Amino acid sequence: MGRGGAGTPPRPTSVHIDASTSCIWVAFLVPEDAPPLYGISDAAAFRRQVVVELRSASARYPEDPVIAALVDGLRQGSEHFARLWERRDVRPVSVLRKTFTHPTVGAITVDCDDLHLAEQDQTLVLYSAPAGSESADALQFLDAIAAVHD
């Protein structure tokens, strides 16, 4: 079997990155005139953050061919990614902010906080709007509408 032991499939010798499922690929390789990246108000901070997270993953899994292929492809395809990668930043961005446009209530701005669960090798992303803000009120309104329709 693969290097992971019984039941673990072998690692591929050729790696294909599915650009449609990789947020970091989209962050660096979409045209400049594309719609805002995932509703993020500060796309530059998001790009810095995903490079920090990819650097961390590449340090945890230095032999992973998928991570290596992703880094290589991004370095070749994006000068911006290559510059950020060479900076070797490891400190995460403190808070990202996203603004979504809902068809009923309009713009909703939320802060995005990451909670890293190291033992599970996962990240939980928490979205919150400051209490008393228009966005918090809009979210409460949408919650009330959803409760009525349940």
C-alpha cells in the first residue's frame, strides 16, 4: 500500500490541481476585472492569509506532491503569489472582512475569524457581525424570515 500504511492509497506520481475547487488558485489566477473574491472586502489581506496557510501546510507536509504542485503552479502563474511566497511570512492576518449582497436585505458585512484545529488538521471559519450594526440587524431579520418558513 501507500506510505501511510494499510488502507491508505498510494500517492499519485502526477498531480492535477482542480482550479475550480482551490480558493488559493482562484485568488491569484483569476483576471483582475473578475467579481470580488468570495465577497472579501480586502482581497489583498485574503491573499496574504492564504499564502501564510499554504506555507504552513507545506512545512507540515514537505513531501506532499499536491501541495508542491500547487505552490509550483502558483509561482509560475502569478508574479504576485511568487512575491508573497518569497517573503516567507508566517504570521496570519488578524481579521478578514467580507461583504455579501443578499437579494432581500442588501449588503451584509461580517468579520471572518479562523480557529485552527491542529490535531484534526482543519480550520473552522467563524463569521460575525458586530452587535447593533446594520449587518447584525439584517442577519437577525433573515433568521426571523427563515424561522417563519420552517
